Amino acid sequence: MFRLYHSTQADIRAYEKESVRKEVTMNSRGLRSQLKDSVPVAGLCPQGAYGVQDSLRSGFTSVKNELLPSHPLELSEKNFQLNQDKMNFSTLRNIQGLHAPLKLQMEYRAARQIQRLPFLPSSNLALDTLRGSDECIGFEDILCDPGQSEVMGEPHMMVEYKLGLL
């Protein structure tokens, strides 16, 4: 009986030492650190054949996409078109009934599916006409010139990726 109690106490001590050792190895900055080594970082997963992310297929990783908005109006500005569409749909529903926003949403969806080949920029003229923004000239019409695009790729690879051949 003494042996059983003694071996159990030894097992408990060994278990405590093991757990303390695991805590120390899991956090190399120290036990009181707020940062942990096991925090997953998005976008750093090896995806290519050599353990490096394939930039041609998935694009470049950007820290900017994962940051919080720096200004209170930034989020509102990003969602402006979505909020405008929701407001227009609710107004249409109140005035003309349920069929009008459903019909307009189907037309939006059809206009979004019509695009050029992946390596050519799309003007989305049909979508702009449906929204009524084809008559307005904004900064995106001047500053977003497709000829000065930052994203250029090999046309054959982009089409093969779009068709699912790669």
C-alpha cells in the first residue's frame, strides 16, 4: 500500500515537471509574455511545391487587408455601394412590391457574370448602367486606368487557372 501511494506521488511529481517543461517550451519568450508562439498567421502557409506561396496563382499577400480601419469613416466608405443598393432595394420593395428588387438583383447578377478574359480589365458597363453610375465621372474613372495596372500576368496561365486546368 505504501508503494502504491509512493509511486502515485512520484507519478504526480513527474507529471507536474513534464507540464512545466511543456509550458516553457511552448512559449520561448517566457511564461509572463503576452505573445505566444502558437499564434497562427494568415497567409504564411506553404502552398507551393517548395514550401513557398505561389504568387502567380494566389496573388501577393497583403498586410493591408488584415488591418483594422484607421479612420471611422473608412468602413462606411468601403460599404457605400452595398448600403446604397440595400436602400434602393428597400425603396423599390415599398413602392413596387417584392418583384422589382428581385428582378433588379437578377439583372445585377447577370451583369456581374459578363466579363472579359481574366488578363483583360473589365469595364462593367452593364452594371454601371443598371446602377445609374455610368453618367457620373468619379476618381476611379481617372485613377484606375487599366493600361497602368499594377497586376499583370501571363495571359495563358491566367486563363488556365480561371478554367481550372492548373
